[in-house]
Amino acid sequence: MAASDTLMYTEAHETADVVARQFAANEGVIAALAQSLREQPPRFIVTCARGSSDHAAAYAKYVFETQLGIATASASPSVTSVYAAPQQWQGALFIAISQSGKSPDLVRNAEAAKLAGARVVALVNVADSPLAQLADTVIPLHAGPERSVAATKSYIAALAAVLHLCARWKEDPALAAALQTLPDALRSNWDADWSSLSEGLAGAHNLFVVGRGFGLGIALEAALKFKETCGLHAEAFSSAEVKHGPMALVGPDFPVLCFAQDDDTLDSTLAVAREFRGRGAQVFVAAPGLEGEGTLPVATGLPALCTPLLIIQSFYRAASELSLLRGFNPDVPPHLNKVTETV
């Protein structure tokens, strides 16, 4: 089987069309929600999600806090679904992110959030799901059916929806203009050659994935996909946090994958990569416009907020290739189901 024959590859390849379709279809609901949020700003934002969707929530935290200045925190679903502890969320914006919209814990948390006085928004791919039905506002991801167990296009669609909401809420013309070019950037960046990553990690046993700021969420997502589709133990860290205890593990030939965007976190992330290389580690760096040994190409010209979507799309292609090289089928990870329903 070639990587291009896998559903993971095919669905990740659809991302540009998904994002373009989503932006067009959601403009009305996003614009109306953004106007309402400007008129009645939330006291704070709470996100609720699991798995890949929670990694989208981690991205949303940095987007909302840096662009809107509103504190954004991730809710632990079990606080409500298991412990049944009432929360004080009056005046909050509660954003639930889910591919299926079926997991009982997310549905229970959304119900509890409404009872606690929060405004509930659902970013969900299944627009008639239980989660969507109870939300005050539904932002459909428009990813279409996703058959591979590994989420790809639905994850990037969630990131795109966060960007769309931010651009309209902030009334940011530069970001709005960038979103118009994002689908074409995704199309062109799909052909970026990341084969050195899949070939270089074919025999690996452990690795770190490092990112910071807007790139931390995709580092978490990549680490999950390494475990899920490649049978490869990976842990994600902020480029600031990795310099504490985890640094002790990095030595000769230890693999490290670094994600960076062209913003105020770039220099510190590249400095960590250089330090790891100085220890003899096997370091790969994905950053816009970066060239040289150990670099993975990423397109330039978009705001730093958009770069994670380009990077993770290229990563998904490389991961589907790596999975096959390691003897796995990326579409059918062992012991996993497409929809995980937790309580």
C-alpha cells in the first residue's frame, strides 16, 4: 500500500477544499456571533474537548488570549460528568469542540454550562449531533465524512473555525485577508517534501515534539498521531518547558521535532533546537522559510496564526508515510474506534 492509498492521506489532502467550503458556508453565523460577542463580551472563555479536539482548544487559547485579551481555560470534563460539581460560569463563553458531537461527557458539560449561565457554542462536524442540538450557536466544521480513525481534516477545520471567529470578532482586516488566501496556501504547501522526517523516524522508539504559543496545540496533536498511527511513543512540550526536566533525556540520536512560526516565539524555539543538535540529537525543524539540514519546508507569507495549519497538514502526510514504513495501517490503529464516547 502506498501512503496516497490511505484514507488518512486522502482526507488530509482534502483540507484546503474543506477550509474554503467552511469559510463560505459559515460567514453568516460567524459574523452574527462575532457582533453579539462584541456587544456583550464574555467575562472569560471556557473550552471543552477531548483528543485531537482538545489540541484545537489549546490552539484556540493562544489565539483568543493574544488577539482578544480574554482569559481562556480548558475545562476538565470529568469535573461535571463524573463529579457533578456545579460551576460558576455566569457570563462565560463555553466552546465545545467535537468531531462527532456524541460523547456523553461533552454533552453533559455543555448542558451544565448552560445551567451555570454560560453561552454555549459548538464547533462540531456533525451538525445534527446531540452536542449541536443543545448549543446556543453551532459552527459546523463542514469537513464531510471522515472515515479514517485518525482525525485530520476535521482537526484542521476546527483550527480554521477558530481563526474565522477571531478575525470577525476582532474586526481584523489583515487576518480576514489572510484567511482568503489560506486555502490556496494549503494546496501549495501539500507538496512540501517532508520525506526526511518519515524516513528519519522509521526506526525510532521515542521522541519529543516541541512547539510554543500558536504551535503548542499542533505539537500535542503530532505527538498523539505518532502514538496512534505509527506505534511511536512521543511526548509534546513547550519549548520553554522542555528545558526543565525533559531536557535530561535528550542526548545523541534522540529524535526531536520542532514546530515554529514567525513570531516572538521563533528565536527561543530555534535556540532549543540548536542546543539539542549540540548534544547530538536528531533534530527536525519545521518553520516558514527555514532552509538547511534537518529543516522541513513551510510556506511563508501568512500571519503566524495561520502557520500551524500548514505545518500540521504536512505532518499528516508524513505521518501516513511513516505509519506504513513502520508496518502499521494509519487508518485502523490497534484498539481504537473512530468515535470515543467517554463519561
